[in-house]
Amino acid sequence: MSTDEDTKIPESKPLSHSELMMHPVRFRVLMALSGRELTTRQIAEALPDISRASVYRHVHALHEGGLIYVTKELLNRATVEKVYTPVTGRATLVPEPERTPDDYLRYFGVFTQSFVDQFRVYVKQPGARPIEDGVSHWDEAVFLSSAERDALVAEIQAAVSRHKRNQPSPERVRFHVARILIPESPRTAVPTPADGTKGMDRP
């Protein structure tokens, strides 16, 4: 005989901040909000390839999940509009032991696809000229120790941070700058010398 406890629907587990942001639309919303404050209407205008209903739904999810917060409210034609901005430090992928390689592939896929979608919006606009407008993407391979890698990341962040205080002006265009570092092998792997011998056995 079943009881009320048996038929009770279990409560869903709240998504972590990393899980919450790793959705194509929610990630685009966070990209649109990066470094600025916008109403939901303004976010929708910044994402013309996404339906307004979808933008409103995912803005609500990000707010409920604690990734964005309301900085103020504006009165617009008798309607109160909330102004949102990201919560500093939360929209980042933090290490979690239970994550699998497939999890990381999914997260990376959402990240890279978001930039493909953003580029599609840009390049299909009348007058878009990728070379003249400063579109760039390049790859360099370098050998780095852990300390050198961290120093490089800090240098890149410092260079970008110097420009984050720039205010909009007729001479300025908003750019998205991404940073991707991918090691060719885990740090625990032992490289094999060119002569085929094991490094540990060499004199």
C-alpha cells in the first residue's frame, strides 16, 4: 500500500552556477551583460537572433540562480524595468571532482558556439567588414611551466582590464575578447625525447 511519502515528487536539485551558465542562450545573455548594466529589453535587442520570450525566460533563470542581480529599476511608460548586471566572480567554470571529460567537452562546446553565434550576428549586418573592423583569431603554441602559464594569464587579464574602464564613444566599438588555453597533454604525462628513449633513463 502506497503512502503520501511514496507518491511525493522529489525536489529537483538546484543547478550549480557552472551548470546554469552552460546553456547557449544563458551564456549569450552573460556575454551581452559583460561589463555593463542592461534591462531585459536591451539584452533582447543585443541578441537579435534569439526570440524575446527565450531571452526573458533565461534572464529570469540567471537571476533566480544568482548569476546576475538587479542594480536598479527604471520607470518606462508606466512599466518598471529592472536593470541587470553579472555578479562578479560567479560566471566562471570552477573545478568540480565529479565532472567527466564529456562534461568539459559540453561546456567548451557551449563557450565556443556562443562566439560563433556572436560572429554570425555581426558578419550578417549590412556594412560588416571583418578585416577593416578588426576581427582576428590566431593560434600560437608555447611551452610553459605552471608558473609561466599563470603569469601569462595574469598579463593577458591585466592588458584587457586596462581597457574595461573605457566608456562608449563614437570612436569606440564593443569587442568580445576571449582567452583559450589548451595543453596538448596532462601535466602528469612524461614527454618522450626525440631519440625515442625514456627521459628517466637518460644519463
